[in-house]
Amino acid sequence: MALTVSRMTRIFQFQGVRLPDPNPAMPVDEVKALYAAQYPELATAVVNGPEGVGDKMRYTFDRAIGSKGYGQPRRNPRNEVPAER
């Protein structure tokens, strides 16, 4: 019984959208940077994978979860009322 060696193709996925592999020789981080122009959320996304799916390797770009806005409001000494003595 002879073994057959074949190259696995890559699949990239982001938010349920399948993205074609632009160049099989391109590193995954460069693929992410390339697609970040079209999907700005990819700039901070995390790469998960590869996960073997049949004869393909699937890489998933997951959005980084973070909070927007500010934490505690900044203290502004000019707006404070002086304490009575």
C-alpha cells in the first residue's frame, strides 16, 4: 500500500465569511494584515488554528474582545469645590 503525500490547502474564516488564500507561501500574519484593509477588525484579531478539516487547514480570525470608552472619569482639579476649613 503506497502513501500519497498532498499539500493541504488553507482556508481563512472571519465572522462566518470564508476568505480565499491569496498566496499559499504567505505567512498567516501577512494574510491577516492583507485582509485588514477590507475588514478593519482584523487589525486586532487573534488567529486560531490551523484546524484540520478534511484535506484543508482552517484558520479562524476571531475579534479581540475589549471595552470601548473610558474607565474612571479623569479628575479635573479646576472643577472641584474647595473643602471648607
